[in-house]
Amino acid sequence: MKLEKYRHPFIFYGVAVFVPWALWFTLGAISHSHLWDNRGWVIFGSLLGIIGLCTPLIAAMVFILPDREMRKELLSACTNFKSIHWGWYAFVFLFPFAVILLAQAISLLFGHSAEQFNFAPKFSFSAGIFPAWFLMAIAPIIEEFGWHTYGIHCVRRRFSLFTTCLIFGVIWGMWHMPLSTVKDYYQSVVMEAGIIYSINFLVSLIPYLIIDNWCYYKTGRNMFLQVSQHLVFGFSMEIFRTHPDSKVIHTILLIIFSAVIVVRERKFFFDKAFE
């Protein structure tokens, strides 16, 4: 893989962040106005939300598709399963549930209810005309085929993997922020629960990305596992009646686990050379 091909980080992130910001802040204003009572405006606002979600993917494909070598890399990332150990599949599909269940178990020591282990009757958020389950299913696909086909590589081209995770974590957090202004969207629901939980969401992105990119590069940048990990992490946070405090504990557990990975694999994370 030739990282020098991924040489337009400012253009990519400028488009991938600021276009969704414009769309999502507009959507947020509409969702808190009398216009939201009109079905037509709800449809229009929902489309703004989806277009914003798709922007990083569109930007990535504009750079990738005209280039033969980049197209080949994308195809390889989608079809290469030969060298992946079965343990990575177990990790991707089981680890997210193990962490949230452990976080809930620890929360019992602080007086929280065991009812958290019951399945939630519905998702905690809504998304305009789109069912929450639909957004949960498509968002990982759309996001990962934007961020992890071009976005990560154009940062990794100049920095170590650890620094790349930190930089992208800040950018990804910024990218999500306008969604907190959209009525009943996930980030808005989190913000309404309390400022500490909004901060927790942003902080959690850093250890998540360390774990996420560790898996991504160790599995030869396999997009199936990348999308699956994003999907399973998101689903694990919605399937139970998890108390917001347990999600704070969840973040602490991710920080501990990601720190262990970084310490054990120092060369992998801090060597600027790309494998």
C-alpha cells in the first residue's frame, strides 16, 4: 500500500467535517422549530442528516475511484480474508458485549440496579423519518467506508498510529458535535442526560479508536471486520437498559484496555514506518 497516494488531508477533512456541520446545524434549527410539526420538513431534515452522514464517504470516493492503485487497495480491503486469524472474529463480535456487561456489573457496586442487564424495549433515540435500527445498521457502513478508506490513511501518512488515533479522535468528536443540536438524535439524548455524559462520549472515542485501529491494521485493513466492530459496539450500547453511569465505567475500561495494548505494542503504535 502506498500511503503517499493519500495526500490531501486538509481538503478531505475540510469537506468531511464542515459540510456535515452546515447540514446538521440547519437540521438542528429545524428540529427545534415549529417546522418540525410538518411532515414535509421532517423528511427534508432527515435527508439533510443522511447527506451529512454520507459526505465523508463521498469525499473519500472522489479521491479513490479515479486512481487505479487506490481502487485496488479498496477492493483488497473488502475481499482479503485469507490471513485473518479466527481470534479476530471472536474479538470483534464478543469484546464489545463483554466490556459493557463488565461495566454494568461494576456499577452494581455503586448502587445501580441489576435491571440494566434486561434488554431495552426500544432504542434510546430517533432519527426523523428513519427508524433508529436502520440508522444503527447503515451508519457504520457509510462512516467506515469514508473514514477508514481515506481519512485514516491520509493522517497515518505523516504520523505514527498512536498520534493518528489522537488526531482523528478529536476530528471525529468535532464531526459528531452538531448532532447534539438535533432533537431526539443520539448525541442530543446523551447531552440531555447531563454534560458529564456528553464529555464521556467524546473521551470514549480516543480509547475506542486505539482499539479499533489496532484491529484494523492487524487484520490487513479488512473492511468487513472494521464495519462489524463499529456496528457491534454501537449495538452493545443500545441493547441493554444501561445506566449512563455504566457508560462512564465502560469508557474507563476501554482506556485501561487500550493503554495495555499500547504498552504491549509500543513499536506498532509509535513507529512512524507504515506496515
